[in-house]
Amino acid sequence: MLDPLKLQPQNDLEKELPKEKYDELEEYINQLPETEGTLIQVLHKAQEIFGYLPRDVQLFIARKLGVSGAKVYGVVSFYNYFDDRPRGEYLINVCTGTACFVKGSSNIMEILSDELGVKSGETTADGKFTLNGVRCIGACGLAPVIVVGDKVYGRVKPEEITGILGKYRREEH
């Protein structure tokens, strides 16, 4: 079976990462009382350090934890919280769960996509925003919901999208 981690980089976004960041991650892993069962915890820390989880970081984690690269890749690709590509300064998650869908989240996603010039899963050319659709945010009573960074916007109306994005473009959030 082909290990997806051994494929060549697909674009210029995957470049050599600073050794200091690897050192920080290694220090974090070394301070754990034991490494068994810590993969998700380590992936969260690695994403905090690197901003995303490129193949080289995934392989580094696999070696340090004594697990296969395929296992690490499987976890990264399964959970939508983890990114294997650089993401924008602001992550925009649009809830596409049932309650949000019924209240118009598909229209909200379409407007965001048009305003940002990207599709779900993509990052704007300026690196400012990454747009994602997520299954459920857990705020069904506020449907439709979007989350920008760590700020939740509930009962979002289409006409509010430009204003919400404007706050982040002007750094006034």
C-alpha cells in the first residue's frame, strides 16, 4: 500500500520549516510522561507551533511517538480540526449541520465564497482567510452559525457577511 506521506510536495507552500519549531515540538513530546495514546494531543501542539501539519511534521511525530506515518496521516485527514496545508490568519468555519442548513447556511457559505474568492477548504491569496464547512459547531440554537477565529457569530444574515469580514480585514474584531 502506498504511504501518502512519501508523495512529493504538491505545491510551493510546503517548504522547509525552521529547526527551532521542530526543537520546540521535540521538547514538548519529551516532557510527556509517556507517549502512548498522545497522538491527538501532540498533533494539536504541533499545529499550534507550525500553524498546520505538513508531511514532514507528520513523519517527525510518527518517529517520535513510534507509530506509522500512515496512522498519523489517518488521524490528520479524519479530523477536520487538523490542516495539512497552510491556513489563513483567520479560519472561517461555516456550520453545515442540519439546523444551520435548514436556516440557510448553504447561502451563507456561497456568499462567503463569492466575497473571499475561494471555495470551502481554500485560503485567500493574501493569506488572510481560510474558508471551511464543518458538520456541526454545537450551537444549533443560534443557527445559522459561523466561527471566525475563536469568535462565534449566531443567527447570521446574508447582509451581515460583508460587515463581519470587514472587521477582520481592518483588524477591528
